[in-house]
Amino acid sequence: MGKGIKDECQKMGYDLIVVDAEDKPAKQISDTEDALAKKPDVLLLNGVDSSAAQLADMAQKRGIPCIFLAVTTGMPPASSARTTTPRA
């Protein structure tokens, strides 16, 4: 999945930074904090586990849209869909 996203971003002229949390939630939080400090236009996440939902909250507080590529939240699919676009 990562290569396909990287290839498409390159075709469209976007810079893409890819990090690997190595299936470690604490590393994913640290990597996300580092990525958000760079003020990206959007954050794409492939969550390590259900705790990844807090990463969307981190992005939302900074006004950065967040898209989950895949994550197991433990909730039914309809109830785990959410927007991270700040509300006025």
C-alpha cells in the first residue's frame, strides 16, 4: 500500500514522508508528533492499534485533516467513521 501511495503522490507533485512505527503504539505517537510539527496538508495513518484514534485528535487540534488507511477500532464500521475537520 505504501508504494502505491508514494507513487501517486509523486505523480501529483506532493511530497510524502513515510515513517514506520514498527507496530509500537508509543513510536507511532512520537512519529505523528514529529510529522505534525512539519505542518502537513494532510496526515495519512495506518494505525498500529485502536489507540491510533488519539492521533486523529492530535491532528484535529492543529487543523490538519487525518485519513485512516486501515485500523481496527473495535467498533462497528459505521460507528468508527469520523471526520477530523475542525468545526467552526
